[in-house]
Amino acid sequence: MITPKVFTVSQLNARVASLIAADEELQTIFIEGELSNVSFNAKSGHLYFSLKDKDSVIRAVMFSWAFRTLRFRPEDGMKVIMRASVTVYEPAGQYQLRVEDMQPDGVGVLAMQLEQLKKKLGAEGLFSEEHKKPIPDMPRTVGVITSPTGAALRDICDIIGRRFPCAEIVLAPVLVQGEGAPAQLINAVKLFSDNNAADVIIIGRGGGSMEDLWAFNDEGLARAIYDCKVPVISAVGHETDTTICDFVSDLRAPTPSAAAELAVPDRTELSQIIVNEFKGGLSSLENKIGLRQKELDHLAQLTAARSPLPAVEKDIQLLAQLSLRASRAAENTFNTAVARTQELASRVEALSPAAVLNRGFAYLMKDGVNVRSAKELISGDKVSVTMADGTVSATVD
């Protein structure tokens, strides 16, 4: 009969741990289930969680060195497939999974990463409409970030050349897929932004698989586009393709060709707009001139009705008549005065002593006084006798 061995708790846990460790099938297993109680220890960098199905649950740990390699962030409710080993955590007497790798189950890793990054950047406001810049109506320079050999560039150049040939196209040639593509895309966006080298930017490529388009889901590229000073139009893949670049850009185009149409106006439409505006302006001007002419005609009628000019003209005519009458009256008065003057002059001349003397008369003066009567003289008086041609002295007898 075998005597039962007495174990301490530590001995028992160690024995179970050694038995599990000795089972090679348990050292590398693949196991699927649903994550729950996901907890990240920021200090150690380890990830702790439970893996469950409809009937059972097991604890698990993913150490920091393995967790850093994940391309997605585990969350509660996520179904996963893991590569792990079965171990025993002896202090607690609990067996658990030590996870070395983890992949989403039923959803591709890239799709899961895309959804998680979309959620993260959306929560930070990188997709908000308030931040989006308007696309200029008539850009002088269009920046294009794409492969220099792709069909996207040819389509963009053809459409811009046809629609708005005066716009200059500046190409920033980059890789659009592969390991080095995100860095080149980021540098191109920053180059246009820092140097203000374009009025609008088109960034994109032709269609492809999610893996082909993955460079446009880069977080660094999303932040560069968000910080870009120049409006950005995203044109990645076909209409059904969706990338982070589409969400953060100022405008999303379903294809590169559509992006070119959104970036520049159509010169034919512009010409028609100009013609219509000219016609409208001309019609408006003619209407305004017509209205002003009617106003002027109305004012002319009012002026004619209220104008003092007719009365003034009548007064001027009357004044002219009065002036003529006055002139004639003055002339008559002058002529009469002249005739009267001449008549008086004739009379004065006739009464003039000189005229009398010319008729043979003479006058005497005694002591400077005219002698009017012979009685004023006595014999011996000295007198002067004035005649027409001179004066002589005489003695009265």
C-alpha cells in the first residue's frame, strides 16, 4: 500500500507546473476565443485579459515584448486566434496562457487596424467638418502627390489641361505603396504646406487591394494632412475604397479623375458664366439708364411748368420796350434842348453889344461908367468912344 505524500501548497503548484511544462503539446498551441477583461499595465507594458467561449474561460498574459509587435489594439468582445503556451502561475495556483502572437479572427488585421485608427483620430477631431478648408474656385497652382508613372497622374493632367489649362501642375513624385511610401507621402504634404507651393493639393493613386492602399492609412500622414495649410483633396483608389486619408482631407474624391474635376473649374462653364454676367449687367445698365431718362423727362416737365424763365423773358421784353421809349424820349428832349439853345444863342447874339457895334453903333464911357444920357455930360468932359473896331478918346464940346 502506497502511503499518500503530503504536499505543501507551493509543492503542489510546482508539481502541476512541471507536469504542464513537460507536455510538449501544451508548449505551442493555437487557441481561439473572445477577449474579455482586457487590461494594459502602463508601467510594465504587459497586457492581461481573459479568453472565453460559451462554456469556459481562461486567464492569459501577453508580455510587453510580444504586445509591442501587435498591429492592432485588443479590446473586449474581439474574437481572436492566438499562439500561446500553457503555464502555471504558481503563487496563485492558477494555470494560464502566455500569449506570443494574436490575430483577429474573422476580420483581417488591416481592417481591424483601420477601424481602430479611424476611431482614435475621429475622437481627436481630425475628421471634424469645422476644420476642413474650402477648395479655391480658380487655383493657379495644383499640387499633385502621386506616383510619377501611374495612370492617376495622366488622368489628372489630362483633365486639368482640358478643363482649366491656365492652372500650373506641380508634381511631388512619391511611392504610393510599400514600406517607404508613408514617409514620402508625409514629406510631400509638408513640403507643399511649408512652402505654400500650391493653392490646392491632390493626393492619391489608382485602385488596389487594402494592402496596396495601406500607406494612405498611416497615422503620421493623417496628422500631416490635418496640419497642412493648403486644402487637400483625397483621391485614393476607386469609389468603393476608403482610407484614413479620405476622412482627414478637406474633400474626398471617388477617383483621381474626379479629384481633378473638383480641383479646377471648367473653362467652358466659366465662359458661359461670363457671357451671362455680361448680358445681365448690360440689361441692368440699360434698365437703369431708362429709369434715369424717365426721371429726367419728368423733371424737365416739372421745370418747364414751374420755371420763372417765361416771366423773366416777358419782363426783359417789357424792359426793352421801356428802354427804347426812354431812349427816344431822351433823344427828343435833347433835340428840343439843342434847338432851344440855338434859338437862345441867336437871341443872345442879337442882343450882344458887339452885334450892335457891328451895325455902326458906339457907346461912351466916362470915368469907366457907361454914359446913358447926354445930360450926364458937360462941356470939356473926357470920354472914351467904343466902336466895333476899337476905342477912341474924345472931349465933349
